[in-house]
Amino acid sequence: MTHFSLKETLAPTLSLFASASTLICCALPALLVTLGMGAALAGLASDYPQLIWLSQHKLEVFGFATLMLTFSGIMQYRARNMPCPADPVKAKACTRLRKISLGIYIFSLLIFLTGTFFAFVAPYILT
């Protein structure tokens, strides 16, 4: 009897947090400045100086997020045809968990692509 192991369920969740850091690093500051809220950004940065660190180390942040998304994608791919338990209740939970994991992974990819746009593409287009 095969079922989802910890790494198949944990990987999409970790990729979501890694992708969220790309939004915090680059998309949030760009959005606030675009909306004319530079003072709010300055206040946010003074309250949470970690935001400055994330922005200064955006290559590392994006590198880590890329690794997590790659790992999560591999786990999603490998788990796509894994058999679920024979017990109907466990089989239903297994199927639901696969859909949730895939949804988290796709959402993580969208967040990552948004952060990538604001970090690496938008500065060249908008300046």
C-alpha cells in the first residue's frame, strides 16, 4: 500500500513559502512605489529591516525558490501515478491531497513568475 509521503506534501508547501519571499523581496516594493506609496514602503522597511536583506540578496532568494519549485515539481511528477490506498475513505483523501498539492504548486509558480517579472523584467521596461 503506497501513500503520499512527507516530501510529496511538504515540498509544495515549502515552494509556496519560497515563492512568497520573491513577492516580498521585489513585487511588494515595486507595487508600493508604483502606487505612490514610497513613504509606506520606507516605514515598512524601517519596521522590518529583513525586507532590505531580501532585496539585497534577491539572487539567493530566487535561486532558493527555483530549487524548491524544481524539487516540488519533480515530486509532483513522480506522485502523479502513485496508487492510492484501497480503502475508499483513504483513497478519497489521497486524491483530494493530490489536487491540493498540485494547486499549491501552481499557485507557487504564479507567485514566483510575478516576483521574477518585478525583480528582473520590470526595471528594464518601466525605466
